Amino acid sequence: METIIEYQVFFSEVKSRIREAQYSALRAVNKELVGLYWDIGRMICEKQIKQGWGKSVVENLAKDLQHDFPGESGYSAYNIWLMVRLYREYQGDVILEPLVPEIGWSHNVVILKKCRSKSERQFYLHATQKFGWTKRVLEQQIEIKLFEKYVLSQTSIQETTDC
């Protein structure tokens, strides 16, 4: 009987270790993918500035990438424009730029598209990284205006302590 219990504990430990390794690998792949998308956005911005390239470069790049990488998603013109937008929004921002690779691409896109202010983006970037929110949970938190509620609660706490 003890052998069975010991095995069950051992089996549980092995499963836990496998899950940890899978999660760690997924995070590493995600971080690399976001880094790639950041670099593509940066490269396009630099070419547009230095070479005077216009908007058609994105359309051409999307078509050529889809041709050379058939079956791989992520290289549509729409997605490439999001890469450019991500780079433009966060480049050089010492607070937000380091948070970008800490969460997945789809999370970054949601924050980029739905959050207006720097402080709101910072809040959701940090919270997503800290709490490991799924994309769906992040969308729900934005929909229920968690940031606004947080800011209001901080203001309310400040007002009560100022009295």
C-alpha cells in the first residue's frame, strides 16, 4: 500500500515538472515571437524614415512573406501594421517597452487596440504579466473597466487618508 502511495506522489511530482517545463517553453517561444514582431516593426519604421518607403512596403512584405512561409499565420498586412504600431507606441519608453515581451502577442494586440492612455496600457501589461491572464480574461478585465475602478479606488483611499 505504501508503495502505491509513494508512486502516486512520485507520479504527481513528475506531472508537475512536465507542466512547468511546458509552460516555461511556451513562455520562451512567446517571448521570442513578440521579439521578432518588435524587430519587424522596427525594421519597417527605420526603412520608412531612412529610405522614405511608403505604406506599400507593408503590403508587399506581407505578400512576399506569405509566399515564402506558406501555412504560417501572422504575416498578413494587418498583422504587420500591428507590429509597426506596437514598435511606434512603445519604442524608447523605459516603463512600457520592457513589459511588451513579457506577455503574448495576442495580449499585446488587445492592449494596443483597446487601451488609450499610457497608464492604462501599463496597468494591463503589468497585470497580465503578473497574474498570467489569458487573452479572454484580459479582454474581460478591460470590458469591466478594471483600470478605471483601480484608479478610482486609489483616489478614494487617498481622499480618506487626507482627512
